[in-house]
Amino acid sequence: MSRSNASSDGEGVLECTDCLDPADAFALVGNETRLAILEALWAADERPVAFSDLRRAVGVRDSAQFNYHLQQLTGHFVTQVEEGYAFKHAGEKVVRSVIAGSFNEDPSVEPFPVEGSCYACSGSLEATYEDERLAIDCVDCGSGHGEYAFPPGGLNDRTPAEIAAAFDHRVRHLHCLAADGVCPECSGPMETTIVEAGDCCLGVGIRVDHVCRQCDHALCSAVGLRLLEHSAVVGFHRERGVSLDDRPYWTLPWCVSDEYTRITDRDPLRLEVTMALEGDRLRVTMDESLDVLETCLEAR
């Protein structure tokens, strides 16, 4: 949706006036030739790509037939400029989804051990992959250390250790966006809620739910996960010889367990996350939006 085909509802909210119905969008890219056009455009060394070059890359001899399929994509998935054709965001998203394997792969991966130990019993941790989701659990007691979507393409040409590292980076990125109010799927507005009950893959009693108002995409986590990049938290660990960039989130108990989180006030809501290292403690006070209000260092 661009400014040219969006209108305001009178309250400053943009509404699409020339948008493609989701069913029609899937029908357009469901054609083999059209998908081949998008893939050829993606593979091009430079964009825009001239009509003749694009037709040659796709391998369609009939110019009129090729033009028909190209025009079906133009406007919603592809844009035409003087030099040729280039992607619109939706077209790139389709190709990225194919590359990621979201549409055409169903891989099977054997469980594999990952770095760290269980926050609950100090047992070994194991990663499992099923239904395009990667989960990390304790082998001994079954405690969950996170379960999140991980596209099949992320498994390609990676060792188990590399998959685990990629998963760690992905989880950090997704939750950073969500906590900042941006849906990692559609970029729509994300709402953050503190929940004290209900089922969760982590099994925690106090957790954070992020839900997109636009596409209903949802993420949940322990409260502490939001603090991985906070300067006071990073500094507290760095000064004691720990780099949070080098430690997978699931090896940090305050990122996966609510044992280190407590509600200190309800009106307004206040949360306190405590982390300990080398006998020292850092207490971080947050509001219901997960903004840090105060940090307090308790040195031994």
C-alpha cells in the first residue's frame, strides 16, 4: 500500500483503497509461470530487468503469453519503470517465503544438544524441530526454554551449532521488534500485555504476550528477555566478564524463567527483574510496556 492508494479515515489512520484481496493475491502467484517470473527477477544481477531479459530467463517463447502473466503481477508484486521491471515489497516477500521454505518444504531434523543447562534442575538442554518451530527443552525435567517459529530455510547448510546460533539471533530480533510495537510479520502495530496465568511453552506464571492488531501474529516470553540489549544490563554483565552477545538467551535464567521476576505494584503495574553475577545483584524495574524505569546495583 502506498500513499497514492491509501486514504485517511478522518482520524489520521490510513486505509487502503486499492488493495488486493488475500485470496486473489494467492491466486495470482499460484501460477507456475508467474512464480518463475518472480524467481527470475530475484536471481537477476541487477534490477530493473528489461522485458526481453526477463522473458529469456523464464524461458517462455510466446511474448504475448509472457506479457500476460507479467501484467498480472504488475502493480501488486512487480513495478514497471522505464528501464524494465523491479520488485514491490509483496513480490519480494513471496520469493523470500519460497526461499525460506515456508511454502514448499517440510524438513525433519533429529533432536540435538545445545549449549547451557536447565535453569530448573541443571539438566542438559536439547533442541527439537517440528511444524516449522524450534523448541529448547530440558532432557531431564522437561522445562521449556523457548519455542518459536523458525523457517525451514534456516536449516539449510548449517550444522546443529549454527542452527542454534541462528535461532538465538532470530528470537532476539523478533522480540525486540515486538516489544517496540512493530509486528515482525507484517510491520503492523503490536500490543504488549503482561499475563499472570494461562498456558505457555515456557510454563511461566508471569510472561509477556505480544499480539499484532493487524494480522494476529503472537509471541510470548519471560519478562527478562526484553532486557538483553539494555545498556545497564549489558554493562553489569560485561564488567563481570560476560558478553550477552555471546551467550544464547536460553542460558540466562532471567530470560526464560519467571523465578527472577516479581510484580511490585499493580496500580500502575510495576515489574522487577533481578539478575545475579559474582555475588552482585542488579534489580531492574519496568512498567507494563516493558520500559525500564530504574536500575539498582547491589554489590556484595
